[in-house]
Amino acid sequence: MENQVVVLHNYLEKLTDFAVFYAPKLVGGIIVLFVGLWIIKLITKGVSKSLEKSNIDHSLIPFLRSLTNIILKILLAITVMGMIGIEMTSFVAIIGAGGLAIGLALSGTLQNFAGGIIILILKPFKIGDYIEAQNFAGTVKEISIFSTLLNTPDKKLVIIPNGPLSTGAIINYSAEDLRRVDWKFGIAYGDNVEDFKRALNTFITEDERILKDPAVFMGLSELSGSSVNFVVRVWVNGPDYWGVFFDMNEKVYTRFADHNLTPPFPQMGVHVHAVQGSN
């Protein structure tokens, strides 16, 4: 009986010492935890308002707000555990090892994630732009954190991962207000060059979508085997590009004859020479 009393007394002493030693730290940690959570809430709101006032894409704001909140809470948790007296060396090592394993397993996904952030911040294109990238061309329908969605002219949906998209070449046809339309037209040998120029100037003047400034350019580019080829270049507003391009091709085909011009086609001349044979 006396031994049991001694053991109980020893336990009570240890419990008292433990309470005296850890109670202030525990109370301090709890206070820091609640105050820290309140401060994190204020910081997160401040960051969110600052991002909304900036030029950052709005689809990126929820992600940055959440990322800020998570990082601050992790730092707060580490601080509180350190105040209580928990050894952090092993804990940090475990977190590091776990993070490395997750990073290796999700390397492709993380690459796309980082690419999405780069695209949303640098804005090489925006929703509604017509772009060409990764051997695909189409109108940007959606930009998410991991991928970008394109609508092709034949109404196919193309999903391009943001990782390679952010590091590859991108042609943005909608970045500038104006676009240059280029044609290569040919006339037959023997046709009058001035008739060709008058015909093209007539077609160009008729189309109000073609801009007068920058000026129209026409130049003889090639003397091929069956035609004399000219380069014609005009400037239009971006949305008018394809309409002007196709309409001009149709005018050249249907109205060249009205201007004494012959659309060229491959020809082969055969000359027969009489050979005088010997009797």
C-alpha cells in the first residue's frame, strides 16, 4: 500500500511539473493561434482586394488568394508548435520528403500548373483571340490553370496543356488591330501588265473593308513556266481578313476576262517540223 502511494505521489509530482512547465507555453500557443488566424484573414482579404484592382486575370485571383492563405496557415502552425515545444526538425524533414515524393509523382501536372500561372500573368493571349500553337490553330475559348481550350474553325475543341504551351512558340493573330492580306495572282504571257494593275485597283477600290493606309502594294514576283506572277498586299481590320481574302479570289476568277486577262494554266507547246526525206 505504501508503494502504491509513493508511485501515485511521483506521478502527481511529474504531472504538476509538466503542467507548470508546459501550461504557459500551451496558453501562449493558443493565443498566438487565434490571433494569427485573425491576422491571416485580414491579410487574405487585403491581397484579394489588391489583386482585383490590378491587371491580373480574374481567373487567377481565387488561386492566388487560396495559395496565400495556405502558406500563411502553414507558417502559423509551425510557429505555434515551436512555441509549445514540439521538436520541428523531424517534422520539417517529413514534410520535405513528402513534398519531394508528391512533386516527382506530379511533375507533368506541376509543369502545366506553372505554365498556367505564367500564361495568366504574362497574357500572351486572351479569351477570344485567334492563335496558332502546338500545331493547332483556333479561337481561345477558356484559359484554366492546367490547360487552354481552343475552338478550331471547323468547331473542334482542342485542349492544350499549359506546360508546353507556355514554353513554345505562339502566333497571336488577334494581338494587333490590323492584318495584312497577301495574294499571289498570275496572268498569261502576252497579257498587258497595266490591264492587270487596273483590274486589281478596281477590285480593291470596290471593297470598303480594304484600308487606304497603309497603302496597297503590287509587284511582279516571278516569271514562271506558264504565268507571270504578281504579289498583291493590302491591309484590313482583323475581323475582315478572311472575308476580303475569299472575295478577292472570286473576283479575280470571275472578272479577269472583263479586263482582257487570262487566268494562267500549265501549257505545253508542240511544234511539228517537216523533215525532208531522201528519195
